[in-house]
Amino acid sequence: MTKLSLRDLDVRGKRVLVRVDFNVPTELRGGKVRITDDTRIRESLPTINYLREHGAKTILMSHFGRPKGKPVEKYSLRSIGDYLHSLIHHPVIFSHDTIGEVPEKIVEHMHDGDVALLENLRFQPGEEANDPSARTPPRWGSQNLWTSRPWVS
């Protein structure tokens, strides 16, 4: 049985939820977060750019650091989103939450080719506690087709 790749899927107009590894080393310099090694971010660029160029509504999710299941400003992915914007030369919509009304509204209003980044998954207690229910992908809308990675809706 042949495995499907992203290139085998018609992603135009679909919502694609991608788990990326943006757990990158950073340092605080002059009051700003500076990424000291962007290798993990750069490795995700072919997937992100392919989805964007093929009209997907790309929703990125990642963990970052060890915030112990609660929001900690130094572990926010906002600075990672800003940096990603500079790499893909396209706006990255940032959601200050991972579940609930805020990301739902962002996803609802996305256009083909848009990229959104959800806040740090480890801000959710279930993610840190390794709760299996925390691994269930969100259900945005009624027409959902979820694949193992990435999820496409």
C-alpha cells in the first residue's frame, strides 16, 4: 500500500492543521526574544510554502519550552510567528489561545493561502499532563477530513 504525501491531496480551500516543531532555542536581548537557531523553523518551510501556494488555509500548532500547563510570556509563540512572517514574506495570523472561540473565529475568517499559528500547546494543562483527549484535533466546521499528519478539513 502506497503512503499518501501532501502532494497527493487537493488542499485548495481546505483547512490543514499541521503540528510543527518550533521548540527552538531563544535568548532575551534588549527586551526582545531572539531565536538563536532557526533550523527547526526552516525545516517546516517547504510544507508551509507548499500549502500556502496551493491555496490551503494552514493552521500551525507547536509546543515551546516547558511552561507547565499555564501561560508564561517567555514561552509564547508570538515571536516565532513574527519570525516566520519574515521567512515566508506573508502575514502569519496569531491566535493567543489554542482552543475555544478565538482560534475558531480566526480559522472561520481565513482565506485560501492564509497561515495561522496557534499559541503554545503546552499552555494547556492537558498537553503537559499527557492527557489523550488533548491530542484530539479541533473540529472546525462540519466538513472534516482528518489525516494523521497534517489534518485536512
